[in-house]
Amino acid sequence: MPTVCEAGECSKACLGNCMCMAVVGRPDLCSCTCFPVTQPASKRITRRQMIPFLRLIKENPQARYDICARNAPITLLAQSFDKVVPNRILVPANQVTKKVNLSLKNKTFRQIVIASGLALKS
């Protein structure tokens, strides 16, 4: 059964995990990504697997976003978010195997990171 994610005007059905993000007020400015069903925590993300929308967040981290994530490994999110704020994303040890399910509207990047179960180092 496919996993479905939606944000803004974007939606995607994936056999594994998925994530969609959209800029609040610009529903056409959105992106969705599918991830493999299993991903070891130690495996690095390839450019193809990295969440493409994160480039936009890096340009404007104070903007607000809608996000949908289904069954996304927390380590995959941490590695992707690390591209936006290098060396500031922390994964609690008891959360390493957690799968993240989010459906957030009108949130900042910081709020998305915290809601996913990750932490930001100050």
C-alpha cells in the first residue's frame, strides 16, 4: 500500500517513505520526495535522496512552511536538515530508530526540526 504525502499543490504516493514541503502563501512552490523502504542509520544520503526543498529553506530559514512526512527515518531527516544548518542538528540516542510522521502547517524550520523529535544545538 503506498504512502501518500501532500503539501501545497504537491502530492506524491510512494512505496516507501515520503516527504513534501511547501512555502506558506505560495502553494505552487513545493516539492515531494520518496525515500527507500529501509535505510541503515550509517548510510550517507546521496544527492538524489536528499530532500530537494531544503535548498529553499537555507535561503530563507525564517519563512513558514507546510510539511508532510510519512514513515521517514529520523536519521534521514537529521542528515537532510544538517545541510541547512551544518553541525547543529542533534538526534537523541533513544530516537535513532524512530520513524517520523508529521503533518504541520505554517511552521518555521526550527519548529519543524523540534516537532520531528530532533534538537538544534545553540
